[in-house]
Amino acid sequence: MDRQAHGWSPHEIHFQHPHLLMAQIHSALAYYFENQAEIDVWIQRDVEEADRLAAQLFDPEFRERLIEVRTLPSRADAGESG
């Protein structure tokens, strides 16, 4: 993702994520390039889902429902056992 999102080289990825071995970074990049079309579809779906969820967060009716649910007493508060 860092290479795609930021255009980083393997060395820059390693600098930003020093816990990863260079071999791991190169392996991940090789896997990505071998499966790029499929992985790009996954990434696009995730981005679209994130955009959809973000839009819901700013929907006043949705936010109001969340506030209502958050203020409802929980089962534990009501003395129910699970």
C-alpha cells in the first residue's frame, strides 16, 4: 500500500517501517505485481467502503441514531445476563 499510495521505494518503505525486513518488503511487492489487477480491485472496494462509512458518519440522521443507541441502557445495566 505504501508504494502505491506514496510511490515509495523499497528502501523508503523499510525506513518508514523498520520492523520489516527488506526481504519481506520485496516479497510483498513481488506478490503485488504478480497479482496487481486483483489486489487493486480489493483496494478499490476497501476505499469505496471507507468512503461510504465516512459519508454515513456525517449524515445527521445516522449520527442521531448512533447517539440514541449509545444512550440506551445495556443488557448488563438492565440486569440481564448473556
